Amino acid sequence: MIFKSTRGQAPEKNLSGAVIQGIASDKGLYVPSEFPKLKKTWAEYAAMDYKTLAQEVLGPYAVEFTPEELKACIDGAYTDKFEAEDVVPLVHAGGADFLELYHGPTAAFKDMALAFMPYLMTTAMAKEQEDKTVCILVSTSGDTGMAALKGFEDVPGTCIIVFFPDHAVSPVQEQQMRTATGSNTYVTSIFGNFDDAQTTQKAILNDKPFGEEIGALGYRFSAANSMNVGRLLPQVAYYVWAYAQMVKNGRVKAGGPINICVPSGNFGNILSAYYAKQMGVPVNKLICASNKNKVLTDFFHTGVYDARRDFYVTNAPSMDIIISSNLERLLYHLSGCDDAAVRAMMDALAEEKHYEANPAIREGLKDFAAGFATEEEILAAIGELYREDHYLMDTHTAVAYKVYRDYKAQTGDETPTVIASTASPYKFAAAVSGAIGLPKAEDEFAAIDALNAASGVRVPYGLKDLKSREILHKGAIAREDMKDFVRETIKSRI
């Protein structure tokens, strides 16, 4: 299995090389050269536990790994750190099936990949005979940061530096990151938004003189954002799992279609669903759900990506994104792997803040539907589903549920639909508690207690006693100072 850059001017890699590299040297993103097809029957997949199914899905991408090595990575990732017995429950409510991806150590879907990625990274480093410490850079709009910090905490041969936008994540998300433990973990906020952090991080990763400078110190860079293909592939497995569970519980007949609706900002999670479709999951429509920062919705409706727009801070902050990195991968696949076309579109985005999809891409976009939800609609969706089915969802999942209902009303499409439920409602407790009619709490942490008392829904262990944990990572910096922060962090470790 070969991984190629979307921009076509970087060396091809196997999975190990692509994971260590993070982002390609030509600024592109690594993608698999082909999509291996699922070979077993749905009855066979439905009989598997999650870890066995994940190995079946991931094995063809990791051909340089022995089955024993891959199994060790999967077994190390999906332990009792995940509170759900079957790792990823599928719960029917509100006429849809919610794929609860948030039962890991940080109560967000990012755990599904970032619990696995450290094992993948260290195994890859051994295979590639990597003798440098891998410095993993992460820009986060909320959940990736803590999931990456927890995943790479004290992992030998690595250190991790996380940047998040100051005052633009939830108080729970910020407290998680500020209190992250581990001798190899470093966190700071930046004055700016997520796009500022991500754009600057990409510039650092592609700064060859700086890479040589830190190389002389015994370090090399990688990324744990979804720009790293090692983040995307583990997520493919849970969409295969979702379909197998739909077959198992009789929601669909084997081979019958489903829709998948995903709340999306950086486009990684829904791209993983697209990969699952390419592998053989019978997906009718992929429904991309956005919040008020609806650049993706507009793109799917018009074929024009236009970042020349206002940026909004919303109650679904993990989706407060204008520059959606993983869309580049979809452009590559839909264009027939036309790296020259991708380069032209990405150059236009960098220079002019917009681009237009070509006819081949526009044709492929027909596999997708898209919609968005305002902040008021998010809260209304949470309250309505709780009153109707006593099912509690966070603000991001509520975006998807609202968009799913709109899609169904507009099209009459009754295809069974899986909704990616991406975070515990307790990560956004103040918004959720208000949405179900509870009085305003003193702060986000008091809202957790009130929401628990009212709903009876279990508080994830990773959020218990969060308020009382010691702040270990203080301060905020200008985006222009991110490079210096990285340099000084690495020097402090020598």
C-alpha cells in the first residue's frame, strides 16, 4: 500500500513513513493510492468485536506491519480506558442511530484515533529506524488537543506541543488541556482563531531550514491533527462497525443502504466515512453538517470554496473553522487523483481565499448533502430530542441531528441514518443544560453537576473532579510566536 501526496510532488511513502512525516514535503496531504475492498460478509463483520473488526479494516493499509504488530497497536488502544463495553455503542433515538464515539478517556471522538496513534507512531518509528525524537505539533479547535495529549502522554521517543485559540474553546476543553499531565506535554493558547493556529502550524511543518535546525537538536516534526493520515484511517473502522451493527440489530438488511450524517469543521471525520464507502460500506448519502461557519455547506451547494467571510465563535466551537484542511483529500479523490488541479486550487485558496471545483469534482459532490444549524437551532434540537426520547446530545451532535432532520424533510429520504455523535454532552454542559431548561449554573463545572442530577446520564470519568486539577500549562502567545515557542520548548528538553 502506497501513500501519495495530494499535490503530487513529494516522495511516496508506506504507512509508517506517512505517519511519521505527518504532512508531505510539498505541503500536500498523504492519501492511500487505492481503497482496499472489504472481503468478508456483513454477517461475519457483525459477529466481530470492535478490535477484531478494526484489524480487518486497517490491515490492508498497514501491509508492512505484521498481524501481531497491528493487533498489539489495537489492543493497546482500545482498553478499559473506553468506558463502553463494546467501545462504540449505537443508540437509536429521534428516528436515527447515534454512533456514540465519545466513551474514551477525554470524552470526544478524537480518542478513537488518538488512543491508537501513539502505538502506530512508535511501531512505525521502529520500522523506519527513526533515531530522532518526534515532536508532534497539534492545532486544535477543542477536542483534538486533549485527546492527543492523553494519547502521547509519556510515550517514549515523542513530545507533543498543542496550540488552541484563546477564549474560543469550551471551559471544560480548556481545563482539560491546561491540566494535562505528562513529562513530554506542552500547551499554550494563541491570540487568534483555529485557522490562525492551523495555518501557522502548517508553515512550521513546511519550514525546511527550521526542520534542519531542530534536526540538529535530535528532533523531527510530525502532526497529530487529521492532516496526518494516521488520524484518518482508525476512524474508517467505526463506520464499518456502525454498518455491521445496523445489520446485527436488524435496522438494515445486509447490502441495504444507509446515510451517514457527520458534524464537520475540518472535514476529517466525514472523509473517513467517505473512505468507508469506497471500501464497500453501502452508503447512499454522506450528509455534511456545519454550524454558522458554513463554508462547507456553501461549497457542497455551489462548488465554490470561499473563505472570504466572517468568522463566528459559536456554541459548537470545535466546528468554528473556515479553512477545512481535509477537503483537499476529497478534491484529490474526486478529481481522479489530479494533483495538478489540487495544487492550483490550494494555491488559489492561499493567495485569493477561494477556488472553484472542476466538473469532475462537481460530479462527485452529488454523493454528498449538506446543511447547517444556527446556535439557536442547535439548542432547540437538544431540547426537543431530550423531551421526546430522553436522549442527551452535545452541541456538535445537535448540529448533525438538526441537519439530518432538515435533509429528511426536504428530500423525503427514509434511508436509515447513522449520526456521528462526537462528544459527551458534559463537555458543553452549560449550553446543554440550558437547552433542556435547567437554570443557569454558576459555571461550566456546576453545570456538569446539575445536568447529571437532572438527566441521570453518567459523567465520563475523564471529566470528574476536573475543576480541582492543578493548572500545569499557563499563558497565551501571539500566532507569530508559535515558532519561537516550539524552538524554546525543544531546547528546554535538551
